[in-house]
Amino acid sequence: MKDMDIDFGGDDEIGRPRVVFDSVSGAARLADERDRLAAIIARATPVEGCGPAIPIAPARGPQVAFMPRAMMPDGSEDGWKDEDAGYRGFMAAQAMDVFDRMFAASRRAKRQMHLTPGQISMARRYRGLVEVLASDGTKLSSLGASGGGGGDRDWMDRRISISDEVAVLRRRIGTGIAMTVRRVRPSDRGEGHRGPIMDRVLVDMVCIKDCTLDQVLRAHFWLPDGRTRKAVTEALSGALDRMIGYR
């Protein structure tokens, strides 16, 4: 108690006893809390270059800026040209996913990104399709709003089309084991028994659950190092190529 000064003097404006704590440890906790809140606000603040109308939203998490593009008519031979479409020239913001983090890590380490833009686009499309199916289970939010009509068929056709595309992508992933990971010597896999990493599990953990490759390895009790990272990256790259349609 020697670092604490407690003042019980006087009442507040509505008659409640006033207790004031002046503590060294309390001041340290207050400083830590201020730093924690400042970090949350910093992560939630839109990236520099984005429009000022984008609100600070802590639930959004880390984000990256991008410039929307659109095809606009012009007087050229083709009749169209690709132009920036940001509102008043500002960039837009989107939530940072695992591929953005991979790109940032590669840039910090000054090394080449291991996944191609086509592979990343396929991974994001797969994630988007799965999220639509997971969040679009019912057409109506109210039973009292049901009334039939042509829109019912459009909604069901849309779900069937998305389900078919997801099924095709999962067939291309396959149900086998990531063979490039199996080629790593057991002595390099870490301590104890290490389970196999299935192709489908690898793709779903990275694309849908937003896990890094190190998190995938640790979840299967593999030791993340240069060799295992390279092997699991090659396995992911191969699976994404099959999803695109390459053999």
C-alpha cells in the first residue's frame, strides 16, 4: 500500500462519497490501456489515400487500400478504356486477408511472392463462393413475406449454380495428401508424431479460415522452418493451379 495514496475527502455533486486512488501501479495500467486503445484505433483507421467518408471501425480490422477500376466509353477504336473509378480520386479500403499478409511479409523480406496473382484470385473466389453459400441459406428474412413469383426461381437457380461451382473446385482439389509435404524427412517435421496435411484441409484453412502457412503446419504438429514452409507452399500452389484448371 505504500505506493498508493487514497483520498476519502468530501462528496461529489450528487452526495456520493468520493474516493480517489492515486497509485503508481494504477497509472501504469492506465498507460497500458491508453496504448491498447490507441493501437485499436490505428488499426481501424482507413489507410492513407482512402476517402474521408470511410469511418473508423474497430470491427473491420487491418485493411489495405486499392483503386477501383472501371471500363469507361471513349472515342478510341475499341470504344472503351480502363480508368480509375475511386470516388473523387480516392482509393477504397478492403479487409486485409492472409494473402495480403503474405505479400507484406514478402515485401519486408525483399523476396518474391510465392503465389501468383491468378492463384490468389482463385483462392479469393473460392472463399467468396463458400461464404455466399454459408450466409445465404434462406431467401427470406420473414415467413410473412413469402409470396412466390419469378424471384423464387432466380434465387434457387443462383444457389444451385454457386453450389455446382464449389463442387467442381473441390473435386479439382481432390482428397489426397499434399505429396510435397510428405517428401520432407521425418527428422525435419518436429518432435513426436506428425499427421498428414490433406489438400482440401490445406486449401480450406488458408482460403476460408485465413490461416497462415505456419499456422497450418503447427495445427498438424509440424515444425515451421524453411523446408516445411517451402513444401506446404508448393502443395498450396499446386492445389490452386488445379482449381484454376491446370493439370
